[in-house]
Amino acid sequence: MNSISSVYMPKAIFYGNGSFKQLGAETRKLGTSALIISDKVMEKLGYVDDCKKMLNEEGILCSTYLGIDSEPTDLFVYEALEICIQNTVMSLLH
């Protein structure tokens, strides 16, 4: 890989009752596309679909990486990075 990348860390982390409902509006401030990084359990529980819905309501295109099944390894990072490159992802949501 011959390009330079950077990571922007948010100035705020939202938590507490009702914070998940802010996902779409807060992510919209960061761009128009996002990658949801999660696992199959969160998908089965419906949280991934809830996340997609909130992002879509804000006009944010989203991709998903559901390959997390243990402590993250460099392989997970490279797989997620490939999705980011293919979809011109502007935000990562985990």
C-alpha cells in the first residue's frame, strides 16, 4: 500500500440512556458514508439493522464488517480496511 491515511478520533463519546438514538445525526457530522464494525451476535439481536436504519435516515451510505468473533487481530483490520477502500468510507462505527 503506497498511500498515507489518517485517523480522526472524535472529541466526544456518547453513552447513557438514549445515546444510541443520536447515532445518525452525530455520524452525519463526520461524512456521508460509514462502516459498521460488529459481530454476528449483534446482527442477530437487531442492533446492526437499527444502526443501518438510523444512518440511512440521515442519508449516510453504510457498509458492514461482521467478522469480529474474538479479540481483534491484524487480519480483521485488513479485511475492514479493504471494505473501507472499496466503499470510500468516511466513518467507522464500532
